[in-house]
Amino acid sequence: MASHLRNCRKIATSKFQPTYARQAYPCFDEPGFKPTFKVRLVKPQNGYTALSNMDQVSEVDDSPLPGLTTVEFSESVPMVTYLSCFIVSDFEHLSPVTVSQGFPFSIYATPAQVNKTKYALEVGVKIIEYYIKYFGIPYPLPKLDLAAIPDFVSGAMEHWGLVTFREVNLLYERGVSSTVNRMRVAMVIGHELAHMWFGNLMTLKWWDDLWLNEGFASYMEYKGVNHAHPDWQILDHFLIEDLHPVMILDASLASHSIVQMVGHPDEITELFDTISYSKGASVIRMLEDFLGEEEFKNGITNFLNRFKFANAVTQDLWDELQEVRKDVNITRVMDTWTRQMGYPVVTATRGLNGTITVEQTRFLSDPDASATDSSPYGYRWDIPITYITSESKAVKRTWLHSGDLSVSLDVPQNVTWIKINCHQKGYYRVNYDKENWEKLTELLKNDFTALDIPDRAHLLDDIFSLAEAGLVSYTLAMDMTRYLASETEYIPWSVASTKFKKFHTLLISSPSYAKLRKYVQSLLSDVCRKVTMIVSDDDSHVQRLLRPAVVGLACHVGVPECIDEVVAVFKNWITNTSSVPKPHPDLRSIVYSYGMRLAGSEREWNVMWNLYLDEPDAQERMKLLQGLAQSSEPWILQRYIQFAKIESNVRSQDFISVLAYVSMNPVGVPIVWDFVRGEWQYLVDRFTLNDRYLGRLIPVITETFTSELKLKEMETFFKDYPDAGAGKAARNQALAHVQKNIKWLSQHKQTLEDWLGAV
């Protein structure tokens, strides 16, 4: 049994979103109703604390029976049922911080973990202070508590006044937590605290406008964390964390519009997806860019003031923003982005007289896909065009409206290149004529710093996405990657790593596989020497992110020096765990994973498993679970899954993560696929079809499938178990992705092989 599950203390806690408050008390369990709550909780008299949304007003011992205590809380402000929360636990907290507005800010955790709340306390106060000032609206409750729940169904939940988190998303310990862990803690806190205004103070009227809650919180978290850590360049991270991933999904017919009609609880749960969160955030980011930061902020404040303690729909937001910007029809523009799925590709073409003309079409990663559903906007969009040129870095703006066949851009005739969609603030892709692509590639090769970091990342992401859709040749895309030999920034390398790892999967059976690895190795040569595996206290936050990204890709493509060093570190540690310190937290996941894959026998696996069982820290446990999933022995992976099924070994919240980790191991893919198909009823009985994490496991497992045989297996499985619950959309997305993989091999494999053969 895992040590963190021994000597268990009981806890009572709640999480009602979206439709579970009705199971706790009689209520109209819909977001359109906002009652007030008077809460009394009965707890054991000794050793336990009671918490709820509001502040405590009384405590009566030996009530209602000897040995029990009744705790009463203030009557709440009007709030939706899913925000009500209670906790009875043995949690402790460090001294609260009094926010400038006057209320106490506290963070609760188990007694053994409470010292790990210091960072969350520090960053949380900075973020809440920023939001109070940004929104211009006081936080409306008398206190704000954050609590780390040992086994929690969601990543976090914005209960008003009592925000709950998984431990991994709230606790931080220097020397154990990685830079990525720290950033994750800050971002999740930023997200949940933004909900205190978007979602709690103002609440959606019905679930079809869920994006008003989640899209805004997903965007505002970047602003909050940027205030707390201005040196992190966190605003640029939006591209790789939210924008690029959702644009992959939204380029398929398996997507859906941001505003989506729903009725059944499974449909409601399903809406808590990448579209509501990341596309919602992306169009808000674009909206702020064309409105202007100050106008956007003023409009948001007006909107929140108008609908505080009330409910709103999307149109209400547009109406308020229209008041601060009269020259743009906000409703017309934004309806094209929120009420139809997908997005456009803007194609820029230079005429004989030097004029550059732009036009739009819907972008689909499979150009042969035929949409069966219609859109009231004809899959055309009102597009805010921004651009810079070789002659001026000053951002110029114009509009390409849905009714325009094309628009000419105002550029001097001597311009050699143009870059459209500055910092990728717009939610669209850009294609150019071959000459402009070649000029941009030449610019990157000769002076890549002439373009800002997000613009370099944007070019890489767009050109590979366009190549996948057959709109440009992979020859152009691969030519652009040559500049990476000089690139030293994390975000462009993160984009490149994603693309190269995909090729690694698709070309693994190709004769050119070795050439692909050798080419990527050559690009990594200089940056590997620069970052090394030695972590310094003087390293910037971005350097600390670049290191594992580069080392991880180097191991993935087999850079000999990197492999040798990672394996040596792993062997030295795994054979002397009592005397040799663990690898640095930033490199720990890589060392655990590649060490286990390349040098891990049953003995090493057993040592790591026992370390996991004895590990009290939630973030370290996840790193160990990830490493355990990388064994190259099929029988060990089979046993691992069986071990993980036992809840005294692996918490329920982490079991689906274990299956996902195993599926990231090429040896593990068929094992976990067979397990899920054979044990589907067990998974449904344990987690229910309403569990969105279970539904989204299918696309994770099948991501690397590339054959008609695997596609048929998926179709058969879905036919055998037709009720997908909250995983219905995920199944469609999985099918579309595998079909795309199969088509890619037939359409693009040869082009890539020819390019690699000529390198």
C-alpha cells in the first residue's frame, strides 16, 4: 500500500459542478438560479475543521451530540448551486495574508503538506490583488480560502470563497517541484481566481454559454501570472499551451462551435473541453487585440458590474463591449467566431505590380473532408488582419470581412517580405505565395531575431499545418526548420519538437526514419551544448523550460551523448537511491522515463515502484508514475496496470493518467488499448460515463494509430459500446485523427522521404 494512503484520516468534501448539487440537497440545480445559502456543518469535536464558502460565525460543542460540534457560517451572497462547497477535514493552514481590500487569504492542506503552501500563498495574493484592480470591482466575500484535496475528481474547482485543487496543482516545494510544476500551480491559481468574477459574480444563464466562464478564466490566468512573474514571458506561452492545440482540433469536422446548445448532463459535462477553454480564450485574446487593451478592460468591467450576482448570455457581453468601441460591429464580428466551428486560412498573394491581396477560405486539415452541417455564416469570418513588413515593424491593421472576396494591403512596392497575424493574436492561419515563404525562410536563416519569438513560433506552426492540409509543400516546411540550428528560445523549440515527434511516429516504419533522426540531431547540436544538463540557480525561468524541452527531444531522436548522460544519471541514482540525490526536478521526468525505457529491468522497475509507494509528494508521485510507464517489458506494463487498479496503490484521480502514460510508450500502446477494450465496463462502473477524463482517454490512446486495421478496431469497439456519455465528441475526434494519420502516409510520406534523402 502507498505510504500516503496508510494511516488514513477521513475527509468529507464536495464538488457539484455541473449537475451534482441535486444529490446533496433539494434545489433547482441550474445556473440560472442564484439563491443564498445558510450552512451548518457537524464535525467531530477534536482534530477536525469545517470550512464552507463563507466565514464562520459560531461553533457549538457537544451539539447535536456529545463529541460533535456544530459550525455555522454567514449567509452567502446569491450564487449558483454548483458553487456551494463544504469540507470537514484535519487540514491546517499557515498564517493568513490580509489582502489590501481587508479580507484574509488562506491556503489549507493536510498537516504533512501545509509547508508546501507558501508559494501558492505568495503568488495567489499577487494575482487576487491584480484582479481586484484590473476589474475595478472588489472581491465580494469576507474571506478566500484555497484547499488542496488529496483525491479530487477535477484539476481544480472555483467554489466561491473556498477554491479546491488537486494537490499537484496547489502545492510547491523547492527541490522537489519542477519549473513546470511551479508554473502549473501559478496558472491554475490564476485561472480559478479569475472565476471569482467570471463565473461566480457573473454566471452564465445556461450551459451553452459555458465559454463565458471558462474562456475568460483561461485567458485572464495569463494576465494574472504575468503580473506575478513578469520575467516569465508567460503571455507568449499562450501559443503553445492554448492556441496551437485547439487549432488542431478545430480544423476537423469533429469540432463544434463555442456557443453550443446542450440539454443532457452528459452533453453539459462534454462542453468542458478544449473549445470552451482554449478557443474561448483565443477569440477573447483576438478581441482584446483589435479593441485595444484599455477599451477591452473598460468593457469587461462594465459587463461585470451590470451582471454582478446575476446571469448573462454571450450577447450581453457584445452589447457592453459595443459601448466602448462604436466603429466595429462587435456582434457581427464575434458571432462568426463563436457561433460556427472552425476558422479560416488567409491567403496572401503578391500581384505583378507588387500589390498584396488577401482572401479567406475555411481551413481543414483534411482538405477532402466534406462538411455535412451548414453554418448561418457560410464558414466565413470577419477577420482582423495585422501585418509587418521588411520595411516597417510597426503593426498595420485592416479588416477582411466575411462578405469581402478579397482585400488589398497597403504596402510599399519595395517590400521583400510580409508577415501577417502579428504575434498570432488572430485565430486564423496564414498562407503566402511561394516567394514570400522563401523570403521568410531566408530571413530566419540569416537573422531570425528580426522576428519576435511568437512570430517565429507562429510561422513554424502555420507552415507545417498548411503542409499537412496540402496547401504548401512539406519541402517548404522542412526548409524553414534549418534555421533551428541557431534557435535558442523555448517557444519555437516547443513548436518544432511537437512537429518532429509527430514525424517520429508517422515515419517509424519508413526507410527514412534514421535520416529524420539524424537531421533533428544536427539541429539540436548547438542548443544541446548551450543548455547542458547542469541546472544553475542563475538560470532564467525560460532557460529552465528550454532545458527539458531540448534534452527530451534529444533523447527522443537518440542523440548519443544525451542518451548516455541520461542513462548514467539514472543508473547511478536507481542503484543508490538511499545515498545519491534524485536528478534535478526539471530533468527528473526525462531521467525516469528514458532511464527506465533504455536501462530499466524488473529490478529497477521494482525499486521505482517502491519509491512511488513511499513518496508523500503528489508532484513527485506523478513523475514516478510516468517513469514506471516507460518500461520496455510488456509483462511489466501489464502488471503495472493491474497494480494501479488497486486504489490503495494509486488514487482514483490518477488511474486514468497511468493509462495515458502507458499509451505514450510504443510498447504500451497495444497493451493499454487491449485493456481499455477488455475492461471498458469496469472503467464505466468505476468512473461513470459522465467522467470527461475517461471519455478523453480514447483519443490519447489512439493518437499514434496509422492503419486501417486499428481504425476498424476502434469502430468495432464503439459499436460494441455505443453509449459514450460525455466522451461522444472525443470518439469522433479520435476517429478523425486516425483517418488523418492514414491519409497523411499516402499523401505526404514520399515528399518527406525525398527531402530527407536530399539533405
